[in-house]
Amino acid sequence: MNSERVLRAETILPDDAADALLVGRVWSKASAGPCPVMVSGGRLLDLTTIAATMSALLEKDDLADLLRNASRASGLADLGSLDDFLSGEKGMVLAPIDLQAVKAAGVTFADSMLERVIEEQAKGDPLRAQAIRGKLAPVLGDSLRGLVAGSEQAAKVKALLQDMGLWSQYLEVGIGPDAEIFTKSQPMSSVGCGALVGIHPISQWNNPEPEVVLALRSDGTIVGATLGNDVNLRDVEGRSALLLGKAKDNNASCSIGPFIRLFDDAFTMDDLRRVRVALRVSGDDGFEMTGESPMEAISRSPENLASQLMNRNHQYPDGAVLFLGTMFAPVKDRRGVGLGFTHEVGDKVEISTGKLGRLVNWVERSDVCPEWTFGVSALIRNLAGRGLLEKA
């Protein structure tokens, strides 16, 4: 592992890590496979005696109490320190999910709504974006900010924008009654904290999408939250919304982590609603971009988005995670005046908030990132070989 890219536990854990109930997943060299873990005092405790998959673990009733009691009873094997896994000495940190569906909500913040409309108008050409932004931002920005999606006021704004010839498919899902919910990635394909994230080599206009990610059980119960990077190709989606799959789902294009923080007395949904998510991108070329945005600016509640994902019309028997949409629309010029932001290979991307920790990744081309080879069938074979199938 590149020593310059080795992370430390204190840089990725929540500010109140001692009070946080954190669960996740690592590849353990000693166990020769993936293990669900909980973080305790900087150590990783093996949860495979409780559940062999994260999907099965999150289905447990009264999970917070179950884990606390197991930890106090000292019945969980210590796999090593988190630093041992961040360094690669004892394994590696994986995305904190496995069999769950990986879904995302789009266009849920005013700034990202505006940028999606700009992409659409620019047809994926970053050279045209600045002029269009100057024309639309004064009108759309003021109209969209603070709107509650699906409300009576949103319907009035829709009628006004239609009269002005400014209505868009992105505004329909942004402030209309029905949210955009799409498949971001496949089960088992997400990468974790410290890994490379991939940009498709055809893209010349792309960006990170820092997001809060909900963890849901199969019955729709929201059990916790983590951070995610919904890596996006702006030029590809801008050419046509029907290219969303190509813009979103590529090798290593979905990062989740570092851990899922379970809801308990120390961390509630109200706490999640108040978090501020920070983004920092730093490149080998000396470029740096920072920003911070509040979850309170979301146009739909997390519960509403979760109910639109999972309901009587659509089930996820292995559970799901749901990206809640990006608060950021990076526009800082990088390759030239008026060209806006795009990634370069080697960029370090940090997404953080005090309650959930810090998700860190480095940017590479998707055809250079390690291929995804460990899928569901590989997991089943691995668990069978370790005698853990009954715990899955």
C-alpha cells in the first residue's frame, strides 16, 4: 500500500467515536474473508458469531442493545486495531454493506437541481455551462431555495417556470410529488474508505457527489446512516438523461463508509437532519476545493425518500442503502476559465461530518481501478468454506 495514502483511525472516525455505535465490514487476512465488525476503542470486534453478512446483521431486532451486550460480555473476537486494517497489515476496510441494494435519490437539493438543468441545457458541454448558469441561476436559484417538494407552493413555482419556458425533467423530480430513485451500483460492488474511486475514461466533465446514505432493513426501518460518494459523469448525463446508468454505474464509481452509525440515544434521526457535510478535493496539481452544506436544505425528508424507495410496490428482502442526494454542485474552474470543475487522476476526495466520520478516496480511471471480482457467488463460496452459511 502507498504509504502516502495510509489513513489513521483518528482521521476517519466520528468526533464522538467513544459514544458512537459503529458497524462495518473488513477483509480479514486471518479469517481469509470478509467479516462484519463493530468499532470499540479503536479495535475491530468480529461480529460473524452474530451474523456473517451486514445484510443479516442489520435485520437483527434491538441491534444496538444486542451489540452493546455482546461487547460487554467480551464474547467477540478482537481482529486487531482499525489502524492495522487501514495500513493493510491485517486486511483492508471494505464498504460497510454487502447484499443490500444500492439505491440513490437524485435532485434533492436546490443547488444540484440548478446544476442538473444547466447540464441538460448545455448538452454535456462544459464550455456552455457558465453562460447558461449566468442566465438561469438568478431565476431558478431564488425560485427553488427552501421549497418543499410536492407542496402547494412547489406546484405554483412549477406553473410559473412552465410559463417562462424553464421547466425541466430534473425540476419535475426535484420539486414534484415523485422523487427520482435509481440504482447507483450493484450489491457487493461498492468500495470503502481508502480505496480508489473510478472515473470512466470517456468523461471530461465529472465530479464527486458527497451524500448522506441511509441504511434500511428489509421492512423499511431506517437503522443508521453513513457517508457516500456518488461519483458522477456530468458530460455523459448531460447528453441525455437516458445515459444515467453509464454516468453513474462504473467500476469503483460508488464509495460508502467508513462505517454505518446505528441510531441510538446518542445519535437520532433529528441529529442526522442537522449534520453539515464537508467536501474537500485536493489534487497533485495543487488544486484545492472545499465546501460545506447542511442536510437541513434537503427538499424531501429522509423518511419520505425511504418510503418512496421501499413500500408495498417494491421490496428489498436483503435490505438497501439509499443515497439522499448531493448538496454540492462544484463549479470552481480547474482546466481553464469558464470550464468549471472536473476531476484529475490522483485527486484526494474527503467527505466528512462530525457525527459520521470521514470518507476518503483517491481518483483513478475506472479501467485502471482494481476490477470488481468478489460478487455474491464468491461471498457464498467463501462463507461456505468458513462454515458460516447458517449465519448469513
